[in-house]
Amino acid sequence: MDWDAWHDEYDTPGTRLARRLVVVREQLTIALDSAPPGPIEILSMCAGQGRDVIGVLPEHPRRADVTALLVELDPRNVTKAKEAAADAGLDNVEIREGDAGSTDNYVDLAPAQIVLACGIFGNVLPETADKAIGFFPGLCKPGADLIWTGGRVGLFELVRSSLAKNEFEQQFVSDPRETQFGVGRHTYRGEAQPLGRGTTMFTFDKPH
């Protein structure tokens, strides 16, 4: 998969990815609006070119409260995300080139107030998705918002069930059968959990 070219669809209004990005940005805005006073940590997994976080933060009133870490493996996307963050004056946003499935890339900032898991569940098998979600409590503060995407109907329902099992309360879900994509926002209601180093949360099992 050419993950740089994959982003081209975002630039065409009305396409699946363009419409999905609108919904993800809406949910991120809501999460920022409802975050408690004080610092806000954002973690973005498989961040791509960072179009969700970098598209919302510049105009948001909580911008100065945010410290964000975007993890992406493709070096071309990393370069574009860094350029976009610099152009927006987002000195508080770090784009890290690395494996988004490795806990090593998050332990210096986790747990976070907002976690984005966009672009993961379309690329993994159901058993991998369930395993990955088991690590999410270690990424999230109690009360944190998790925003995720996943368009396949069967896997979409599995993700919702697995999140509930791991003490994430559903706040919003779109209907992938009607919109050709799925977006969810869940709030972590469990206790703080450790996130250890040296663990692989997920690997891509199938093409997007």
C-alpha cells in the first residue's frame, strides 16, 4: 500500500475519506471542548499526515493547553505532517516516525486525555483488533476520550463490544452501513492502567 497516495482521497470533497475526516474533526472538537481544565495530552496512532489533529488545533480555544504526539511509520507522511504543523505554528505537536503498534512510542506521554485510533481497524483481523483494544486503558487517563474509525460492519460491531468490555462508554457512533465508514467516540470509565515498554499492541494483518 502506498500510504502517501492513499491520502489523496481526502482532497476530493464528497469522497468517503473526506466525509470521514469531517466527522473525526467534529468528534475531536467535542473532546477538546469537554476536556477538564489544565493540560490536555493527545495521542494519535497511525496518524498519517495528521489531518485530523492539525486540522482542528490551530483555531481551537484550548490550543495552548495541548501537548500532542502523532505516531506514523511512513516517512513521507511524517514529513508532510511536520510541514503542516510548522505552517500552523503548532510547536506543541510532535510527529514521531515509528511503529504505531509499539508501546515504546507512547510511554513518555501516556496516559492521555484524548487518544485517536484512526486507520487501525480497517487493516487488522478481528482477533488483532480485540487484542489492541486491551491495551487502550494504558493509553487513556480515566475520563479520557477515544476516537476511532473502522468501516467494515462486522468489525465495527466487534470494536464496540470490545471497547465496552474494557470499560469504554459509548458517546457517539456513526452508522457504517449508511455512510461507508465508521467513526466512534468512547470515554474511558476504568481505573488508571500501566503501559509497559517493549510490547506490540497490533500489526497490520490485511490490506486497507
